[in-house]
Amino acid sequence: MPEPAQKSPVLGWVGLGLVVVCGIIYFLCAKGTYDSMFDVLGTGWAATGNIPDTSILTSDETRAIMGPIIGLAISAVAGLVGFILSIVAAVQNKGRIYAIIGIIVGALAPFSIFIAVAMSMSAHGVM
């Protein structure tokens, strides 16, 4: 019986690369979001849970908060695309080991927001 032709691992590499890059961007944007929220709104809201009135924010303050949030959303969607590409690559045996690593990293990446929030809270003296 002839051996099956070797498939190109590019799809697995692309999936893994996209997941890793988007995971790093996701983490940095999450930290930036909370850092800007503490800078603009102060730290009292995190301890009490009462979010202050945000209708009095200037446009610069709003941009400081919304910029990282938009980056967070874009990186989450792009990371999801990388996660799906990793699943497809694993099923089609195109760079399976890279695809499996991409699936694992993609499943764990959203939990990095907890680390980012904890780092931001400790940097601003909330914890």
C-alpha cells in the first residue's frame, strides 16, 4: 500500500500564529482597558461596585476607555478565526501538532483577562 502524500502544515501554522498573536493583543488591550478606566474614573468604583456617571466624561476620556475596548473586540474575533482554522487544520491533518497547540492556546486565551484585571487592580492599589 503506498504511503499517503504529506500535506502542507501551513494551515496549522497560520491558525497557531493567529491565535498566539491575537491572545497577546487581547491581554494587552484588556490591561489597557482597566488601566484607562482606573485613570479616568478613579479606583473607588472597583471597591464598591458603584460605577460613576459616565455621561460627564469628555471626548478624550471616552476615547481613552473605548480605544482598548475596540482592540479587545477585534482581537477576540480574529482569535476566534484562528481557533477555527486550528480546528480545521487538525481535522485535515495539515500541521496537526501546530493546530492542536493552537486549539489549546485558543481555549485558554480568554482567561488571560483575569490576569490582566488583577495586574491592573494591583498596580492601582485596589487589591
